[in-house]
Amino acid sequence: MLVHVPGPWSPLFGRLTLDSIPYSNPIIIFAFAFSVIAGLLVLVPVVYYRKIGYLFREWLTTVDHKKIGIIYILLGLVMMFRGFVDGMMIRTQQVMADGPHSGGVLGAAHGYLPPEHFDQIYSSHGTLMIIFAVTPILTGLGNIIVPLQIGARDMAFPMMNAISLWLTTVGAMLVMASLFIGDFSTAGWVGLAPLTEVSYSPSVGVDYWLWAIQISSIGTTLNSINMIATIVGMRAPGMRWDRLPIFTWTTLSTNIIGLTSFPILGVALALLGADRYLGTHFFTAGLGGDLMLYTNLFWIWGHPEVYFLVLPAFGIISEVIPTFAEKPLFGYITMVAATFAIAGISWLVWLHHFFTMGAGPYVNTFFSVATMLVGIPTGVKVFNWVFTLYRGRLTFTAPMLWAVGALFLLLIGGVTGMMLAIPAVNYTVHNSVFVIAHFHCMVLLIAYSIFAATGYWFPKVFGFRLDERSGKAFFYTFSLGTAVLFIAMFALGFMGETRRLDYLYNTQWMPALVVEEIGIGFYTLSCYYFAKMLYVSIRDRVKNRVGADAWGTSRTLEWLTHSPVPFYNFAVTPQVNTRDELSWRYANKVADVQPDHFEAFHMPNNTVVPLLIGILGFGFGFGMVWRIWWMAGFSLLAIIAVVIYRSFARDKGYILTAEALAKLESANKPLGVVAETQYLSESNTSHMAEAEAH
Amino acid sequence: MIPSRHRRITLFSRPLLFLSALLLSGCSTVSYRLFHPADSIASVEWHYTIVDVVVMLLITLPITFMIALFMWRYSKKRNAAYDPNWSHSLGLELLMWGVPFIVVVVLGYYSYQSAMLVNPYAPTVLKSAEADAPLQVDVVTTDWQWVFIYPQQGIATIDDLVVPQGRAVNLRLTSTSVVNDFFIPQVAPMIDVMPGMRTKDAFEVNHAGNYEGYSADFSGAGFSWMQFSTRIVSPVDFDAWVKQTQASPAKLGYAQFRQLAQPTVNVGAKPAYFSGVDADLFNQVYNAALHGTVYPVPAEVPIPVPAKTAAAQAGSAHS
């Protein structure tokens, strides 16, 4: 029943042998050394300053949505950096391997990367950027901000929140492991059949890709359930649907997409897994298989997925622009309607990813029109942002620059997207670098809004602002890289260059390839400014300290509580009176009103269960990848056992008493995310009581 | 004193000028292939590209201008009019939803029209131009070569598609292994080439010329070398070429084809010519794939290093 894969297999180690470690590949050795040094740079200070206990108690076992969000964002930023290095390697290979007379080094016929290595790099570039960089960062932002925006103390299911985090981390760790043990998929982040079948991808690469995505998708689906439940059920009193902040609305629609579309990906990958492990013929060319089925299933998920990524970005822009224009968002109700219109129509457009597969003019036209229809609500959003700028008082802080930059990228991406939506045009540019430039404009707009959000909400979470000067330098160098690289890429698309080529046969493309490399140079420079921004900000943190409203012109509920946000979010759950509650309070001079008394409330305890599930999840994934059946089986059974054990747990959290709360609120010491909540139990044990177990 | 933002713009203008000169340097030659259609189908595709871009720019250029204008005019420093309560307008809403809707209706109609004109299975733009019986070519992709079979002439080529000018060419396409994408810029609409499935394509070029075709869908380690030349020749030259190929010593029966279809990287896309080709070879390949014939690819595919690069590497090893 189990499909035979080439290569040795032993019951103890599965397909894993010493040859699986690419110790003769100098690039991988360098990557390994770099990773080890980077890891030590973090680990050594932690050990030296005796912070391992703190790390375990406060971060690794946390169920606090803010800490979980921060770990998500850190994970995403690290994976984004690795994805960026992958992109840099792709660009460098292509500029070095142009033409039959281009030389080859390090064992490559042309350039410095042989095809197998190059193919793994572009596959991991796509997979890391979409699934392990952008998704975790946006999920983390939603995790931190949405409960604050609706006046809640935490998410609906705090422990499940932590489980989602660790399952996503497991997926990322599997991709990292593939760098050093075995190899990664060479079939792209999409993984079209039958290329991903065992005959054409006999190594463990596709298995790594499959399980990394499958395991992290479980995390994302659980997170969607959590978000929807939180937004529906945990809003503060007075927070009616027409008063909900726009970022919360976009998060809601995003997670409805997530909840309904990720199971389809799960099915597609499960069927592919059945082909690769059990020898079934779901997606093979012959014996009853249908490779088109994989393409359809993948893209039925894949298109809603990209809206899953872009709608939070739109929500971020919708929060940043009103704050720095000192005006309410124009057309709030239409914005919400447009968000759900985009989410709904996004279900009807998936075939535009494969117009060339021969569905015929009638089917192609239907999906073409549907694709163009999705541009209407998107256009409405752009108009509304522009009208928000009109007659506002604009301040161009770094977050505002990023938000407006995202707007320009959306326009270019939109025009090129409408071009791709027409089958006749698509037949000339399908799978060319024109398509790559188009979707990079879109994902870069997501990246721009991520940087806008990071700058905008950083003061809320950590209590001090990021340095403006280096932040702007980061913005300008990054934008220069974007402009230079992608103008050249659009030009190459019109020259007829197709994608995923490790060797380029046309030397006429050389000038444009050089321009692209210059673009990557600017991106690399921007990394320096990003690092500098972090360093200067942390160095000057006392000088840049802010109060509850970091920007002075903020409008929504999260700016009502302290900066940094204490672990209980709001000392007293606020009563919401209107949309843009904080602006209303400023206008009616009630922004400084303090509660006259405090009441006790319930808080969850930290727990090691999510981390344990994560570690066992990694064991399961790794075991399945290498076909180490005992490891996979044991891990799966252990996960089930841990979940059952936890369901009997008597730990019901603790009560934060009114006295303890009053003491915390009046204390000078900031209570933010990096503070020890142990601080509380050490000095206030007499004021806290364990909840009674039933 | 130039504001810092303007100073940055002038700082970058010289390098940007240099870069755009570098990019546009190819404009005079045919390197911008998509701008130079060589037949009626590519002309239709190019025409609708222009229409689509113009229509979209009619909407996006004013918005871009508005954004830039508002960024400058309503900057806090300039103390322009400030209207914090203006956040709704029914008239603007109707315009915002209505105008793009009309645009989508128009573009949707163009989309349908063009989809019929360049439909790979039956491009209506060709029907009117057809006088001769079309030339039938069967296309089979392997890992990683293109095999062009001429069933009516009993010949086959690797990586060289030769067709007469002024005559429609009908293609049937299938693959032995994984999905590829048949693409000749300036000439033919793209169509996927899939194992165990048959797709169709059609084109007709009225002038002689040489073009390049390739696979636009990633198919594995040898993918970058899947180019094929496309030569449009006069009918007289075509007949001569067919006769010459029919006299070729190399034969291509199904057994030899199976040998050919083993994973091979054809560095330099060197063409080969065969005679004595079974008219039914295409169907045999298709049926074999349907019944489970695969051509497994090893984990590492050795790429034959081209002679010149090998010599250069040997030279550098000595120095």
C-alpha cells in the first residue's frame, strides 16, 4: 500500500541518511554558519542574563494575545528576511546566467546555482513569503490589535490562540530544516501536479513543502475560528456593528475567507499526500488521475488566500490615513460593503490563474468578467482613501508614507491586473515575469502596509515611538528598490521573458537584468536602515516615550488604554458611544475621565500545552517527511493524549482582584509586554485568589 | 531652502534617467517582442492590450494625479482648507460604483470578443483568412525537449518547428510527463501541454521569418533549455525541407520515441530530424500516458556543460 520511493529506507531512520545533509554545498554551509551565529547572538545574551526562566514563563507558555502577536510578527520578520535572501539569490543567478557564453561557478553550468538548487530557492521564496512571513505578521497584528479595538481583554480562546502560533512556527521550522537536512520542493510554492508526484519529485522536498503548509494551515484555520468568535462575541458594551473600527471589519471578513477556504487547501494537499504516500492516482497523468483537479482545488483556495492577505492590508491603510489626515475615514459604510464584496467575489475568480489551460472562450469570459468585477470595490476603496486625504491636515510620518506608497502600488497592480484579466492578453503574458511584477506590486503593497502598521502600533505595544529619521530612510531606500526592480521586470515581461528560469538564453535582456540587480542592491541597503531604525529606537526609548495616544490624533479604542498595554488591556471595560470613540471623547472633552472604582475579573493562566503540541507537531511533520513511521505515529498519539489531558485540567485561571488592579494602575512601573507578570504574584499574592475548581 | 523631500527627488533624478535610458535602449530593436505581433492572432492580442491599458489609465491617471495633488496641498504645513466633518457624499458614491461598473461592462464585452477571436481551439480571426487546408502538426513535450510530428508528411523534428507562410497551422499537443506551456511570442496564443490530455492551438503567419518558442510552465531541472526555433518559410522552401527530412536516415518509431523521452537536457536546443514517423505516434503517446506510463526523473539531473564553458573553466583552473 505504501508507495515505493527511490533511495534507502530503514525502520529507525526512514529515508534519513548521512547523505541527506548537504555538507558539500558551500552555499548551504554558509547559510548554516550564518543561522548558527544569528541563533547564538540571541541565545547567548539570554543565557548570560539568566533570562531562560523568564522566556519560558512569560513568552513560550503565554496565552496573552499581545505576546502571541509579537511572537507571530517576529517569526514573520525573520522568515521575510530569509525569503528576501532567497529573492536576492534568484536575481543574482539570473543576471549571472544570461546567454550561452555566461560562465558557471560552484558546479553550475551557468551562474552559481545548478537547476535543482535554484528551483528550491524560488519555491522557498514563494512559500516563505506568502505562508510564513506575510500571513504570520498579519495574523500577529490582528491578534494584538483587534481585542484592543473592540475593548476586550483577550481573544475568545486564548489557549487555542497559542496553539495556532506554535503550529505556524512548526511549519516555518520544517522549511528551515529542509535547508540543512534534505532539500525543499523544486515545484514552486503552487506545486502543480504531476510535477509534485513521486515520479517527478522523488526526494523529500515536496514532502517538506506539503507538511509545512498543511500543519501551519491548521494553525491558521484555528486562528480564524478564534478571531470570528472574538469579534462576534466579545465586543465592549456599546460597540455596535456600525461602530466597529474598520481594521476589525477587514479582519472579520479576512477570517471568514480563511475559515472557509483553508479546508480546501487541506483537501488538495491531503490528496497529493495520498498520491505520494499511498500510491493513489488522484493527480497523476494516467490511471484515472486528473492533474487539472489539483490546479482547480489549489487555486480555489489560492485566490481567496491572496484576498486573505490583502484585506487586512486595506484595513491597516484605512486606520493609518484617517489618523494622519485628522479626518474620519470617508464612506465608512461603503468601505465595509466593499470589503465584503471583495471577499465574496474573490470566490468566483480562481480560473484566471490558468486561462491557458484550455477551458474555452465561454468559461474564460465568465472568470474574466468576475475578475474585473472585483476591481470595482477595490477602486471604491482607493477613491475613499483619496477623499479622506481631501481637506484633511496631513502629517507625513513614516507610517503615513508607507500607507500612501501602498496606494500607488495598488494602482499599478490594479492596472496590470486588469490587463491579465483579459484572456487574449493573458495568452501573451501568462507565466511571464509580467505576472510576477504584477503580483509583487500587490504583495509589496501588503508589505508596505505591514511596515505602516508596525510603525503605527509599535508605540501602543512597547510604549515608545520608532525613530522617524531612519524609518523614513528605510522607506525611501525600500521604495527606490521597488521602483527600479519592478519597472525593469515589467519591461522584461514585454520582452517575452518567462518565469522560473535558472538559465536565460536571451542576451538582449542583460541591461534590464542589471537594472533589476541594482534594485536588489537598494533593497539590501534598506535592510541596513531597518536594523538601524530598531537600534536607534531602542537606544532612545526613554526620549521617545509616549502616553496612551501616541500620535495625538488617533481615533479608535485601542488608544484609550496605556502605552505599553498592560496584560489585562483595560482596567475597566470601556463603554462605547460612537464610531471613532476616541475622537468623540476628545471632541466632548471626556478623554481623560478615570474610573471611580475597579472590579475584579478573570484572567487565564499560562500553560505549556500549546508549546508541547507544537514540539510534537514538529515531530509528526519531520517523521512524515522522512517516512520515520514510529516518530510520526508517536507524535500524533501524544498530541491527542495531551489534548485529552488538558480537557480534564482543573486550571481555570485566576481572579485579578480590585485591590491588585488599583495598585497596578497607580504604580509608576510600566506594565507592558516585556514586564514580568510574575512581578504581580511576588508582591501581590495576598490579593489574588485561585478560582474554585468545580 | 529646498524641502528635504524635493531634495531627495532631485538627488535621484540623474540615476533614474540613466536607468530609464538603459531600459529603453532596446526599444528600437525587436527586443520588446510583445509590441511587435507577427500575425493576425498576436495583432488581436496586442490590440486589446492597448485598449485595456488606455481604458484603465483613463481612471487611474486622474486618481494618481489627485493623490499627488492632495498630498502636496493638504499637508499640515500649508494650512489649506480643513473639513473634518466631511466623510460622506451620495453623489460621489454613485459615481465611484457606477463609473467603474460601466467600465467593467465595456471591458467585459471586449474580453468576450477577444476570447473568441484568439481562442486556441478555433480562432475566429483565422477562419476568414483560410484558403488552403491547414497544416497539421502534433506537438509532444518530453523532459525536456519539444517533438514536432508532421503526421501527413511522416516526419518529425526536435526543437525545430518549420511551417509555410500564408497557411493555417493546426496543432494538437500532449505531454509524456509533466505540464508545459506552448508559447511562441509574436505568433501563437499560449496553450498548456498536459500529459494524458490533448489540447489544440492554431496560428497563421503571412510573412517569412524566424522566431523563438519555449515552454512557459515550469517542468523540472532541464526547463530552462526547452527552447525551440520557429521558422516560417515560403511554400516552395517548405516542400523542399519536407522532402529533405523525409530522406533523413534517423527513424522515429514508438520504441525510439520512448528512448528519446527519457530525461534529457538538450543544452543549446540542438535540433534533430526524423523520417519514417508513424502518423499515429501522437495517439500512442497520449494513450500510454493515460495508462500510466511515466518517465521518472532522478533526484539530480546532470546538466551537460557546454564545451566553451568547460574550456573556460579548465583554463581558469590552470591559472
